[in-house]
Amino acid sequence: MSKKLTKFDVADYLDNESVIAEYLTAILETGDTSLLISSIGDIAKAKGMGQIAVKSGLGRESLYKALKSDSQPRFETILKVLDSLDIKIKFEEKYVT
């Protein structure tokens, strides 16, 4: 008797703003820009890619391309997507003395 495993999709678990903020914070701490772009894509998927495309003013296909882990989207594109996701970037001092 073989068991069938279902594919894990993190978007299924990004169901509230607190979880999303913690997820992005953890990803950002890795320093991996490809992973960060991909994680923004996970959040967009969780909230509805079509809705995010409309809110950001980007085409749905363009949005999918921009948020693939191997893409290098413009910073302006990332800002549009984050704004449409109701996510704000906040800068802090790296070292506090």
C-alpha cells in the first residue's frame, strides 16, 4: 500500500497579516534575494494573483514572471507589488551601539 504525498505550498499557510510579516522577516534575514522575490510571489498567490495584478497595475503574466525565484524584477515593480499586498518596507539601523 503506497501513500501519496501532497505537495507543500506555503501560500496555503499565509492566511493573516501577522504570519505574512513573520514569513517575510525570516526570509529577509537569509539575505537570499531570489528567495525573497519568490516569497513575495507566495504571498501574492495566497492573496490572489489576479487581484494583486489589478491592484498593482501589472499584467497577471508579468506578475508571475516578475515573482519567479530566478527573475530580477525592477525595484519599482517590487514596490508596486508590496503596496498592492498592503506591505510596507521599514528600515532599521543594522547595528545599535
